[in-house]
Amino acid sequence: MGLRSDPVACWVWLRLIRGVRDRHAPTRCPTLATVTPDGRPQARTVVVRATDKPAGTLDIHSDIQSAKVQELRATAFAALDVWDASAHLQMRLEARVTILTGQDRDHDLGGCA
């Protein structure tokens, strides 16, 4: 079943998109989990800045010098956890991460950075 025909996936995407537009939405600030280079788990709250449903991507901005970026450079996979109390719903997403900086980021955003 593809993303477009899966009603649960569509519902999750609608909530993720709402999180970008509504700073009070539970999906605005999910927990991002990574692992350190020596395999220790790390989790922190992040802010979802943009969503692209057709591409299946979320944008999360961070300081390039942060520990999370260094962890993602070592292991380019992460998990995102969102708890929506009003819906009694936990969303757990796994992702392959791409770190975009400078011109790469500007190009990916269509020059609108």
C-alpha cells in the first residue's frame, strides 16, 4: 500500500504539516533520538521547521557544531517520537538523515533560505 493510499500515513502527514503551521500542535516539537559514535542513545526535543509529503521529508534545523549533528554524521539514522495526548496517539518514525549546510541547503530549498 503506497503512502497516498494509506489512510494512517495520510493522517500522520496531516498532523506533521499542522505542526509546522501551529506552534501549539504536539507535532511541532517531537523527540529526536540518535546514537553517539560509541552506541549510546541520545534523545532531545527538536522543532519541525518544514514538511514535504511528496518527498517524504521533514526539516529540522540545528547548529552545525551540535552533538546531534556530529552523531548524525557518524550514524545517519534517527528516530522521531511524537506524543499527541489529545488523540491518544504516539507516532514513531525512523529516518535516514541528510545534513544540508550552506549552498546545499539553499539549493534544496529552491534558493529561498
